[in-house]
Amino acid sequence: MVAMKKAGTPHSPKLAMYKRALGDAVLKLNPVHLVRNPVMFVVEVGSVLLTALLGLSLSGVSTATDTPGFTGAVAAWLWFTLLFANFAEALAEGRGKAQADALRRTRTETPAKKLAARNAAASYTVIASTELRKGDYVLVTANDTIPADGEVIEGIAAVDESAVTGESAPVIRESGGDRSAVTGGTRVISDWLIIAITSDPGEGFLDRMISLVEGAKRQKTPNEIALTILLAGFTIVFLVVVATLLPFSIYSVQLAGQGTPITLTILVALLICLIPTTIGGLLNAIGIAGMDRLIQRNVLAMSGRAVEAAGDVGVLLLDKTGTITLGNRQAVEFVPMAGMSRSELARLTQLASLADETPEGRSIVTLAQHQFGLEATQNDRDAAEFIPFTAQTRMSGLNLNGDTIRKGAPDTIMRYVSEQGGQVSKAMQLAVEQIARTGGTPLAVAYNGQAIGVVHLKDVIKSGIKDRFNQLRAMGIKTVMITGDNPLTATAIAAEAGVDDFLAEATPEAKLKLIRSYQAAGHLVAMTGDGTNDAPALAQADVAVAMNNGTQPAREAANMVDLDSDPTKLIEIVAIGKQLLMTRGALTTFSLANDIAKYFAIIPAAFATTYPVLAVLNFMHLTTPQSAIMSAVIFNALVIIALVPLALRGVPYRLVPAAQLLRDNLLLYGLGGLITPFIGIKVIDLILWALGLA
């Protein structure tokens, strides 16, 4: 996981990961494990059968097999086929296990200050974190490790969450908002918190992370189950067909009075080459690798179904603040009234904002410096009497050398000016209306009781976000902006950002209704959220991504958690989901086409001894029937290991319409699957001939 690297956890060398995967591949030969994969279980049964026949042949017992050397070689390559398939799965799991080990190192038994009541004045007793239960209250102070998952019910503190997210910058956690959830194993840097424990031992967020990243609770998705059933069906069909070939071959030889019956060795080899072993061996690895690609981006998927659903998403709901816009309104323009220059308005407004530590206030100071080179002197700061913003006055400013400057909402400043005996011009009212109409926020300014101008505050659209929405549109995904703004402001921002639609003045009920309406129309819907009021909509969405810094209800309602708390990551999640579906589809196409090609190579050779006339179908001019069989078996094993990197990395996703993508993949992997076996089997046959093994 990227987070683990950032947090300083040593990165295991690739060689160590390969060794571990190889050991796990051997352990996965256990029939109890393989029986869950019908295709590979049949391969194991065939391997065991040929190994047993080899043993009987070497001990002098007569069997209906070829020479011990040929039988042993086929058996060995069948075992290699199993090992290669298990190695692919173990390698996919390897990264998850390494991440799980790193997480376990962060999960230590820590002392907890358990409170007798839910307030800071209550007495506490120090107990082990493993003794805490859901509903307990604990006190954590500076340098304490948070003992378990919980909700902050009192206090505010800076928390170091690098053990979980990998980010070194501390975050603020406080009660009564959307930043109240805390995770066991993180550390308080300053101040104190009272936390209500929300999980019992072994059920915390870190425990779930460990289970998820190591794949211990990975359930097969409906698509995987359906494909497994299909592959099992193919396997049963070929098993029945191959089982009838031996008696039919014996009968044909007896009837014709020439030729020799097909051997058990060739029958087993034929069966293994005909069943879809390629996709059967890689199917689990593809699913595990898809979830691992999310983990590498610090996203935890609670199920593989969520990852698959992301690949089929048709509608994307995105919160405006922090996702489409930077999240803080920025000053972009000074609009002076008659008798006031732009630079003078900037100077006075800058003075009124010197003590304003809000993002809007700081942006006014920065804009005045940038446009006019204005810089307040220390004398101005020392002589000024700053007037802070209050909920009652709804404005702020300063008194300086007998002058008064105030700034605030237009209606507040207009009322203030009227109370001071001044008048608000028609031009001022028009400027306020014009800024509001374009989606901005007007901030009125008064000097000595007279309205002197307006500052244009604007939600700044994130750089490149419009291009990303164009990319989503090319993927066939509709984007919908969710905002609490009024419809006029929402319309302007939606047009500038390039979203397809928007929901203004959004409430939890409105979000839920919107999601259900899209789902009723047949769309899969994805959305992000971090607040308790997002929980109903997250629970309804097909792909729901909760922010790690959000509330516990939001995290529990979602089927994915973004440890970086980056709402725009939803776009990457959709791309990863599409890549997972494409990879499975492409390799399934390759595997089935690959099997068809192997029929033409192996069947004429397999029956050449029974029906010599079939030798004319050996258009590949393979050296001998045994060489053809051996070449096909070797190719069948090697193609799995050759496709492991593609299964783990995923088929590259391109921003083109779905129909074109499907056509291109069918062409590439379908034709590739047909052509590759002819080339591969012929090359192996030549190598066997050159080595004197044919």
C-alpha cells in the first residue's frame, strides 16, 4: 500500500515476495483449497492419476499408458500447470499479506484511560485496550495512542493518522461534526479528547483493514461465480467426452484390426488441454489484483462486488465543495462604486481583512498585494482597532485614526449604511445582483458609513477538473454535482465545471430520491460522502465511497473507504473497476480462443495411432504424436505464467466508447488467443526435436 511506504514501513524485496508466493503455491496444492476451483481441481486429479500410473509402470505393473518417460514428463508439466496457477494467485495475495503484516505492527496493546462517566471531570482507571468494550468512554491526551475506534464526544485535538493513511500531516478531530470519527492505533499530538468506543476488540477498523488487504474475507462476486459455473460446465462436458474416447478407441481398433488404442496418458493430457485452464488458473488472481490496485491508492473495498459495480457505473454524484471546487471562496475582483478607485477600494478592504483569518479574508489580502502591490504597514496594524465578525453583527472590519471600515454580506452592509445616514446606489445593487447571477458571492464594503464597493468572492474550480469530467463523459458516465447552493449559483458553477447535471439546495432526502430515480432508470450510481447526513444516500448507492476523516455512520454505510479522504478519487475507482472487468473479459476471451486453437494441434496427434488417416491433418508438421501432445501440455502450462503480469497489472484502460473497447479487445485477445498456440506449440516442438526429446 502506498500508505505503508509513506509511513516508513520497510518495503519487502521482490525476491522475498516471490519466494513467499512460491511457498504458498505449494501449500495451495491442498485439494481442500483447489476444490473451490473446479477447473484446476480436475488438473490436480489428472496429475495425481498420471503420477500414480507412473509409479505403477516403474514398479513393473502393466498399465494402459505410454513409456514411463513420456508419462512422467506429462505428469510433471501438469503439476507445473497447477503450481503456476497457484503462484499467480499467491503473488496477487502477496502484496496484501505484506500490507497486513505492516498494519499488524501498528496494532499494539496500549493503555487506555477508561472514564467512569462521559465527561472530563470524571475519574478514570488505566486498563489494557483489549479490555475496552463498545459503549465505554476513554480520555486521550497529548502523545497518547487512541486505544480503539470511536467517536469524539468532547474536546478538539490534532491527531497523527500516518499509521493508517500514510500521510504525515496531522488532522483535526473534534466533537459534534463530520470530523468526529477516530481510529484505534492513531496518536493524539496535542490537546485532549473524550471518545465513545464504537467497536469491540477484534472488530475495529484496523482489524477490518487487515482482513481485507490480506484477502481473508474476500468473497467471490456474482460475476466470478457465474464465470466459475460456466467454466465448470465446459469442464464437465469435456470430461464426459474424453471419458468416452477410450472405449470408443478400443472398439475402433478391434473393428478395424489395425492401430493401437489411445493411452490414458494422452487422454489426461487431452482433457487438460481442452478445458479452460488458462482463465481457470488466473481467475482468482484477477479479482485479488483488482482489489489490490485500489489498496495501492489507499482505498479499501469492503467487497469485490463494489469494485465490479464501479466498472459498470453510469452516474457519478460528486459533492461541489472540496471535490469540484477548492472548498474555500476566494477573492477574484474588486468592484468600486462611483468616486472610488479600484486600488483605493483594494487598500481599504485589505486593511479591514488584516485580522480576518478566514480563507476569504486571507484571499482579499493576497489579491490586493497581487494586483496593486499593496502592503499594510506595521503602524496601521498597531493603530487599528479590529472589529471581529460575530453572528449578531454579521460583519467585520476596523477603526483606524477615526475612520471606520466594514465588510460583510450585502444586506448587512446596506442596513449598516442606512443606519449611519448614508445611501446605497443603484450601481451597488446591480453589482451585487450581477455577481450572484454568475455564481459568485458578493461581499459589500463600507467606509465611514458610505458604501464604496463590492468584493467578488468565488468558489474556485479545481484545475483540470473540467478535463476529468470530459474523460468521464467519454467513458459514458454522467456527472451530477451535489450542492447546498441556491439554483442560480449552482447553475453557474455547474456550467463552469462542465458537469452534466446538478442538484441544488441538496438535503439528505433529496440525495436519496435522486439516487433511487437513477437506479429505477437502470443506472448504477456512485457517490462520495463524509457526513452523517450522507449515510442514507451512501447506503443506497451502488458504489459508496466514504472519507476516512468522516463520521462513523458514513464509513459504516459505504462499501469503500478512502484513507486519503480525497473525494476526486472516485474517478480513479471507476477506472479501476472498468479495468478489472476488462481484464477478466479479455483473458476469458483469450483462454477460450486459445483452447480452440489447441484442438487443431492436439486432436490429430492424439488419435493418429488409432486412426492413421488423421495424420494428414497434422498441418503444423509436428515431429511425432508424442511431441505434439508434450508441446501442447508445456504450452498450456507456460501460457499461464506468461499471462500473470497482465492479470496482476490489468489490461490498459483507454477512454473510448464501450462498444469500441469491446470490439478492440475481442479482436486483440480473440485473434491473439487463436494464433499464439500455433506459434507456441510449433516452437516448443522444434526445441524438443533439437534436444532429441521428440
